[in-house]
Amino acid sequence: MNNIKKLVLEEHDSEWCFKESARQRGCDAKLDEAEGLMDEGELDRAVTILENLVEKFPDCLEAYNDIYLCHFYKGQYQRAFKYLKGVVHNIVSALPENFLSRPNQKLFWGFLENRPFLRLYLNLANAYLDQGDFKTTWCSFFLDDLRRI
């Protein structure tokens, strides 16, 4: 989780898109294998594959979400929340400063490359909601200030 250094976003009139996802660079097979194990209930084996994957491809955001889900499915809710919070914080820290510093910047669901991050972000907002932290949930759902998450 700490290997995320800098993520590249492209800007299109205040609409941003992650430039390239790790999935586009050949992570599909390992992600598919891990997700298949998750479907079979082999969560520990899936986590091992996913952790190796993020070690090799730190920008493989889909793998972070799957690791979170494995912890969640095992009933390790606090561990899952702590993991997810750390991952989202590290990703936000790796976003370009000009995205974070200007108002009205958008990450649209319509750009497929944005979906892994938006899934993580939505899961974090839902986790805050589950914990009764409505103020942080509100900020999360409306991308009020990514740095406050």
C-alpha cells in the first residue's frame, strides 16, 4: 500500500481520467485468478495473490479493492476499514497537486480508468457510514475535500 508514488491523470476541461491502469499493462490474469478464488471462498489465497500483485504493480487499484473485500468478507471489519482508509489516503496523496488544488475538478464514472479508484472511494464512504461518521460520509460522497478523508 505504501508503494504508490504518483498517479497520472489526464485533464479534459476539468474532467480527469487516470491515464493508464495496471489492468491495461497485463494484470488481468492474476486479478482474474484472485477474483475466482474469492468467488470460491478462498480468501486467504486470494489475498496472497493480490498482495503480490500490488507489490509488483502499486497502481493496480482493483487489487487494493479486492484485498479490502477479502478482509470484509472474512468479517474483519475494522481491519478492512483501516486498510481501506490507508489505501485511499495513499492514493489521494499520489494524485497530481493541480487536481487537488483547483475547485470543481471531476472524476467521472464514465471513464473506465476511473472506476477502480471510485469503487475504493465509495467503499470508504460506505464504511464511514457504517461506523456512524456522517460528516465524513457526506464529504466523501460529494468529493468535498479529498484530503480530509
